[in-house]
Amino acid sequence: MTEETLLSIENLKVHFPLKTRGFSAPKSFVHAVDGIDLKIAKGKTFGIVGESGSGKTTTALAVMRLVPITSGAITLGDQRLDRLEGEELRRARRHMQIIFQDPYSSLNPRVRAGAIVREPMDLMDVGEKSEREDLVAELFRQVGLRPEQQALFPHQFSGGQRQRIGVARALASQPDLVVCDEPVSALDVAIQAQIINLLRKLQAELGLTYLFISHDLGVVQYICDDIAVMYLGKIVEMGDRISLFKEPLHPYTWALLSAVPSADPALRDRADRIRLQGDPPSPIDPPPGCGFASRCPFSQALCTMEAPQLRTIRTGHSVACHFVSDDGVPPQRKI
Amino acid sequence: MGRNDMSEQANSQIQAASPSFETEVDILTIEHPLREAARMFARNKAAVGGLILLVGILILTLVVPFFYTVDPFDLVWAPLSPPGTENAPFGTDYLGRDILAGIVHGGSATLAVGASAALLAVVIGLSVGSLAGYYGGWVDEVLMRITEFFQVLPTLLFAMVIVALFRPSVATVAFAIGVVSWTAVARLARSEFLRIRSLDYIKAARSISSSNRRIIWLVILPNAMPPLVVQATLAVGGAILFEAGLSFLGLSDPNVMSWGFMIGSSRDYLMDAWWTVTIPGIFIFLTVLSVSLIGDGLNDATNPKLRER
């Protein structure tokens, strides 16, 4: 690939210590993110999908340096984010911003909308002081709000409008990377479309790079260029949109795709649908083999003993499964 | 793409539908937050009533003493004269001291003790609670054990010990009350900080590189204020009552007249001369009530969510 890489993550691990009584050192950890690698090209949208607890949001927060990183490297541009501390980290935050899932809890209810958007500029020295008022007004216009609405408090806006304020705040520091942590999951479907289209428009106008976290495959298919599927803190499959949705290789991706509700009876009753039973194993003591083995219809003895590595099947499409053949044939159902 | 068209359509529909709602919002006059809060407060009848009552009490205890110069310790008339007696409109106590003079001159001590004890309680409680709630971990562990230590002490006994160790004076009584009553504020502040700390707008604040200090003071504290304001006003009322209790037990400066002191010194005569304890009691009641009403009103006025849309 000739594209310039903006964000690269190497072997990222985030383990949370379990709360222990008193002052003793924690004995066990929640393996929220357990060694993932990915690269995002400048100006592209990279999606991470997975069910609740798969570690996708933790990945987003780790990139934002909002949770402690256990090990691994995160590089934004030419800067090692994971090594920054204190003042350096504060300066670097300008280049990465985040849009949160819940527009009701992500805006400080005591601060007026204009001040919410202006605050990042004041804290991170964006532009000249005298320009900032105009910059804020311009941002309001860009995200589809009217500049007069700056004086209102968050509770005076609707959910979609609040999310627009969240987008404006994220853009206030003129970042390169915007992490979108399920930015539309809490919104009505009609509003979802507005916000998604807004994000696409802003990407085209400002050349933004998105790390887009979602559990909604429809949204991901619509907005993302590349997609990684996470399960139990690991990436099980990664590929460009077309290849991943047309020819899913990992049984879990397949299961996710067959879980998308459909009004079309032909799709709904397809014989090769995989219906998952049960829950993922606990991330506190993840199993030694493949994390998906306990729910996978194709699992064999090998799967519970050895963890499959992510391997590239074709350009831009890789999978972590023992039984995907090297020429890209997914595991077949035994009759 | 069909999907795209559909969303565009939805987009335009929603934009077409929204103006009526938005103009409605803009009718709200945009004014300074403090002015807005003052306006909200003024609309709250109970709070305004409380404020008027408190102003009246402050005038009575701070201004009236200059005009009603009878010394509250002077013997002015026959002991236990009922209210309405010549020279002693509120009657006299068992030594013949003027009760009106006691009310007028004793109020300032009561109010001073109440206010400064509550202030001390809020300062200690807020510092301990906010640090424990915000930082969590071992900071929380240590601070909460200390809080529990103060919580399990019998408060009245502990305050009595402090007052007895030092010479009883307005300052020591206020200190003793403050030291025994900050735990409720600390617990409340901690729980509020714990709750707010985990909200997304704190993550947002951190991601726009706010310092811990900024987050604690400018982001979390204003949002934690409503219950804390109410708690603080309750603390004022509680401190006034506590002072009355200590005075009742004889643990106050015997050279300073206060409402609690009046009740304490006349308690043996309650059956024969109700006015000696009832009149100062009514003034304590009115003071605590006015402060609580104001606290409630402040809470409502400073909470943007409760404002009309």
C-alpha cells in the first residue's frame, strides 16, 4: 500500500487489575485488549466491530490514552503515544480527539454549548485568542448547528443536536485522528443517518482519519474502508470492506453477519446461518487456545490448545483461524 | 446508493421539521448564569420567604443591639415575669434578666457558631470526599477509614471533650462542632465525585487535556454542588442546634449570651415559665428553617436541568 499510515498499533495489551481488598497486589487481570495490531491510513475510516466486552471500546480509549496501557506501541504520525506523559501527552492530545457514544453523558450539563466547543481551543492553544470566537461559530455551522445556539445549555438540545456538539468539540483542536466510539448507537435511526452523513462530509472536507467503533454492521459497512472484527480482546479477522462483507472467512464474522436482522425471507432462512449459543469466555482467565472455540461450530481439539495467529489470506484480508485454508476457503460445516 | 438517498431524504425532512422547535428555544433570553439563577431564585416563593426571614433575623441580631442596649446579663425586673411585663416585653428569666435582650444580643453568637462550624465542616468534608472519590484506590481507602473513625465517635461526647479541653468560647465551640460534623459532607462529596468521575464528559475533559485540578474544581465540583449546597445548609442548621445542645449542657462561654445558653440555663423552669425556653427555641427554629429554605432554593436555581425550557 502506498498510502501514508497515520495510526499504527502494535501488540497493544490493556489488562485491568481486578479490585482486591486492602493494599495487596492484584492477582488477576481482566484481559480487555490482548495483543492487537492494526494500521490506519491517513484519510481513511477504520472500523472495529465486535460484541459487548470484546475490547473495542477499550481499544479506542487506549488510543486516546484514557486507560492505562499494559504493553504495546501506539504511533500517531511519528509520535509514540504510549510513551508520552505529563505535559508532552497534553500537547499531543490536540492531534487526536474522541466522539462518545452517549450524547447525554458526554456533555457537561453546566457548560453552555459554545463554551464546550471553545474549551479545547483555550486548553490546547488553537489559533489566536481573538480568532477563537469565529472558529467556534464556524464549527457550529460546519456541524449543522446555528451559531446563535452557542448560548444554550446541553439539555436544551435534542440527542442528535447534542451529538453534533460532541462532533464540534472533537474537531475544535483540529485533530488528525478522530476516534468515534459508537457515535450513533444511542440515537434514533433517522438521526443516525444524519450524524453518519455529517461524519462523512467532514471527513471529505477536512481530510480526517476515523477509528470507528461500532457493533452495527450496517453502519460499519456504510462508512468504513477497512474493518477489524474483535472477539475477546483479539482481532479475529481484518480486511477491506468489500472483501470482508462479501467473503467473511472467520466463523465469528460469519455469525455476526448472519445475526443482522433482515426482512428478506431468503436471507433470513439461509441454511448457512450460524446462530451463536452461550456467552464468550471470561476475559479474566482467557482460554489458552482460540477464544472462540467454545462457541464455534467447527472447533476441533487443536482449537482449544493453540491460539491461531492472524495470517494474511489475500491482500488486505487476514484471519485468525486454524481451519481457513491458505487460499481462502472458510471451514465447512460437517454434515 | 439507495441507502444514501434515504438518509438524505430523512435529513431534509428533519431539517424541515425542526425550525419551529428551534425558534422556541431561542426565545429564551440569553443572560449571565448568575442573573439567571437569581431570577429563578426570586420565583421560588418558599426560598424568598426564607431569605426574608433570614434577613430579618440578621437585622435583629446585628443591627437592633445598637438600639436595644439593655445588657442581657442585667437584672431588670422580678424573676420569671411573664411576657408583656413592663420593661420586659418577652418576660424575664429566673434571675430577672430580660429575655428580649438575650434574644437580641445572644443571636450573633449563635449565628456565628452555626455559620463557622458549618463552613469548617464543609471545607473538611469537601476536601476529604472529593479527593477520595476522584482518586480512588489507596487514597480513598485511607481517607475513608479516617472518616469512619470520626463517624463512630459519639459526636456529642467528642465535642464536649474538645470544648472541655480548651476554654469554652465561641471559637472552640465552633471548632468542636465542625470537627464532629464533617463526615456527612465527606461521604456525600465522595459519592458524587465517584458517580460523576465515570461519566463521559470527564473522559472528554481529559481528552482535551484538562488537568486533574481543573477537572476536580471546574468540572466535577459544579456538577456535585446541588446536593452539597443542601447538605451545607443543613449543616448550618445542625450546627446551630448542636451549639444549643452544648450550651444546654453548660459547655459554652458563660460570659457570652446565646440562644442555646438561654435555653440551657432556664431548663429547670420550663414547667413554671414556658417563655424562658420557648422564645429562644422559636428563634432557633426560625433560623434553621430560613437557612434550609434558602438552601433548597439555591439548589433549584443553580441546576440548569430544572429551568424551564
